[in-house]
Amino acid sequence: MSGGATMSASTTDRGTPLVEVRNISKRFGGVHAVSNMSCDLYNGEVVGLLGHNGAGKSTLIKMLSGVYPQDEGEFLVNGQVVHLHTPRDARAAGIETIHQTLALADNIDAPGNLFLGRELRTPIGTLDSHRMEHEARQIISRLNPNFKEILKPVRSMSGGQRQTVAIARALYFNARILIMDEPCAALGPAETRMVMDTILALKQEGIGIFLISHDMHDVFEVADRVTVMKNGKLVGTENVTDVSQDDVLGMIILGKKPGKAA
Amino acid sequence: MVLALIVIWLVLQISTDGIFLTPRNLYNLSIQTCVTAIMACGMVYVIVARQIDLSVGSLLAFTGMVTAYVQVHVIGNDSNIGWIVSIIVGIALGVAVGIFQGSWVTLAGIPAFVVTLAGYLMYRGAAFLITDGQTISPLNPTYERLGGGIGGAIGTTASTVLGVIAGIWVIFNAYNTRRQRKRYGSNQTPVWAEVLKVAVACVAIAAFVWTMNSYPDPAHKDADGNPIGTGIGIPVLILIAVMIVLTFVATRTRFGRYVFAYGGNPEAALLSGINTRRLLISIFALMGSLSAVAAVVTTARLNSGANSIGTLQELYVIAATVIGGTSLAGGLGTIPGAVIGALIISSLDNGMVLLDVSSAQRQIFIGLILIGAVWFDTVYNKRMGR
């Protein structure tokens, strides 16, 4: 069950991974939420992180984004060990997370949310709201040209617009590593399309993306590899070209690699 | 809200046969509003951040007693700078108590309701213990002016100058905002709306200054024995300073932005890397310092320190904040709104005194107003889909 042994063969000749998760474990009381989990992510690659509810995906992602500390194991970014004690540490390491809940303050407008925790300030230290609005307009119009009314509380925005704000927040600060937790779960077909296109565009720019999704179809469309978890443990990592959706479903449900399952 | 205030004023004006809207009564009203309004400004931060502080009335008594004690029994009330030291000690105590309460809330995870309910009991007791229940009086004569009583206003000339400065600032601010928005090509409000807004603000400032200047000072007459106007009361200036600083902090600084972000979604604030513990402790410390400032105005006005001051004040402060549009669900509220809320409460109180309504009946009426305001808040939030 060790992580190293199950690495997909094609990744060995690609140099240093952008992110390496090495034998990470996390317990909550007596529950092993994640145990001895290993996986990796390369530049310009999308890795689908799959598993049932409670498989440990969210816990792993929360450790990577600095919300919880891990009990054991290491995270490496570009081959360097990083210590992710707070969300700030994760951001400093170039890791941006789009949480499933989006983590937006509903009462604040789009620029306010985009820069939350990293506000642009004037020379005297006050909020530079005009510049933040200007910058927010630029990045948001790049992602979603129809989205103009950015100065109202995000509460009154559509699901796709809220998603755009969350993605814009992750991109503005030049993230190299993007974690997207169920980015399309609450979206309609057109908005899902927009997010999928964004993922493909970001991949072109060389950003590495961990994509968590229950929608196998979406994952197979954009991902290069899939990493499957069950009961907090790694089941396996496969290139999407080497396996069928049914194979991956088997890994999720049975917790077995396709070759052995047959 | 402003509309509600205007209606209340007109109704009181008619029912008191024109006594309510006289310079004399309005001067008194302006002073009566200050203590509640100063604390309500801080309560906006507390409630916006989904917290509550029930201890502010007791803390007012505690810090007020300590200020009076230091001023009279430690330094001596004839010292020229002693009263300044006593104010600093009082505010420092308010901050310390706020940090104490905030730490229990954030580090120990005890709800603010419980921590500050305990504080409500403790600080009232502490206020009693300082002098074993004895009143401290008289206070320093210069300090006494901070209460807005005799000599507690700044005179007509200074008031007019301040009014003009305020008017210029309003105009400059509107112009500057337009210029900034133009620079970044943002949407502009129509010129006529902007001009109307500025004009209304300027007229309101002029009316206020004129009214305060029209109240003849009972203590001073000019060389010919004619009465001279008092001008703006010093407590009002303290309140305006608090309003300006806290509005600025709320709208233009990171701290203010984080208070609102935390109130809107605590999890989002945490995930954005905001130090939410430090944030909440700072909010309680701010509230504590404002309780101490309100204690200065209260003790100066009474020219004494007594352990019973500020009784039920916490309820008036919370009521003013909520009437002023701050949502108990968090994330929503304004400083000027809270001041108007305080003005509504003290207007009703003041007007009912003029109408000879008993204190018991006044309490019932203000209680009903509070329910009405929260009901309005609930309906409004439902409409907004919160």
C-alpha cells in the first residue's frame, strides 16, 4: 500500500514534481482520516483526486492548504519541504485553494473577496479600493467577459459568478498550484463549461491543478492522471489514457487497482 | 432610519407644543445621546463580527470609578494634568478588560454572551469595591467640561469654524471620490445626485451648528449683559471624533474589512489567512476602550464617580446599534446608523420626559421600539434572501 510503489510509470522521467505528498497521515481522535498517503503533481498537469465521501480527499486538501497540520509525513513543493501551518503559509508556497464552499464573505463585493487577506493598500496603509476594483475588473473580465456587476455583495451573485470570484482570487496572486474542490458541484451546464475551459487554459499556462470531483466525465475531460483514495488510503494513481471510467469506478468502490480486480 | 427620526421629531414637536425642537432642548438632546452613541459605535464592530458585549454598562461604571478614584484620591483633583492621566488609566483598563474578555471568547471558546454576562456582574461589583460604594466627588473642573455641562461647549466662533471645515471636507471628499473613480474608469453616480447629497449634508451641518449657537449659555453673558450662544458641546465633539475614526477604520483599513469579512463568513476569513483570534480580541478591546470614553463623559457630566452609573446602559447601546441597522446575524452595519439609532432612542426618551411620561412607561415604549426594529431587520433580511 506504500505510495511510492503505486506511482504511475510515466511520471518518472519528468523531473522534480511541482508538489509531492509524501506519506502523509492525519488522525482525528481515533479516526484515521488519512493514512500514509502519497501522490504528486507536475507543472501543467491536472490530477483528478477521486474517492467516496469520507475517503480523505478533503482532509488531504485541507492539510495542503494550511488549514490542519499533518500528523506524519511531508509536503514538498519543487523538491523543497514546506511547512504548511496556516493558510498564509500555503499561499506563500504558491498553493491556492478553491474550496467547495468557495469561502467567500457573502456581505462583501467581488474585489473585497478577491483580495481578502491580501488587500492592496495605498502608501499610507489604507485600503486602495479603486485599484482593487480596477484589478478585479481586469482579471474577472478575462475569466468571464459577461460578468460586469462586480460591486455588489457576492450573496446576490449567481453560482457561476461566485465561482468566477473564487477562481480569480486564486489566479490573481500567480498561483503555481491550484486545488479545486468540487468546482462545478453547484453550477449549471453553461457555468460548468466555463470552469472546464478555465481549467484547460490554466493547464496551458503551466499551472498544476488538483481537481476533486464526483463527476467522472468532467475528470476524464480535463485530467491527465487520476489519484484514487478509499478509507484514507491511496488506492492508486493512473494515467487517464490507460484506464476506462469503469476501471476508475472500480478503484473508488472496491479499492482495488484495475489489473488486480479482473 | 433618518426618515424614522424625522417622523419622531415632528410628532414630538407637535405633541410637546413646540418645546421639543428648541435650541435648548436640542442641545440637551445632543449631550444625552453621546454616551449611548459612543458605545454604540463600538458595538457595531462587536455585533458585525457576530459577537455580543453585555458588560459595557458595568464596565462603564468600573472604568468611570477607577478614573474618578485616580483623579481624586491618587493624584488630587486640583492637578492640571492629573485628569488626563486618570483618563488614560481608565481607557487602559477598558482595553485590558476587553482583551481579557476577548481571550476567553477566542482562546477558551466560551460564547461571548456568557463571558460578557459574567463581566456584567463582575465589573459592577468591582466598581462598588473601589470605594466601598461611596461616591467620588467633586472632580477636576477642567475635566468636568468634558461632560457638556457648565462651560462644556466650545462657543459660537469655534463651532462655526468647525461647521465650515466639515462642509469643505464633505465637498472635497465627494470631488476626490469622483476624480479617483474617473482615473480608473469606474461607474459614476449622476452629477445631480452627488450635488444633492453634498447639499443635504451641508444644510444638515449648518442647521446643527446654527441650532447649537442659538442656545443661550446660562453661565455666560457678553459685556452688555446679552446672552451668548454655547455652541457645540464637548461630548458631541468626542462622539464625532469617535465616529470619524471608527468609520474610517471600518471602511478604509484592513482591520475594518476583516471585521466585516469575519461577520459575513468566519470560515472564509480563516481560510483567507486572517488571524481571527487577534481580530476578535481587538474588537473586544476596542469596545472596552469606548466604554471607558463613555465613562469619562458620564462622570464629567455628573461631576462625580458613582458605582451605579451606566445601569442598563448595555441594553440601550445594543438597542441603538440594532435600531441603527446592524444585523444581529453579523456582517452588516454602519457607524452613522448606530449613532442615528442612539439619537432615536434618546429622542424618544427626551420627548417622553417632556410629555411627563413616567420612567416605567418610557421603558415599556422603548422596549417595544426595539422589538419593532429587530422585526424590521428580520423582514429586511428575508427580503434580501439572507
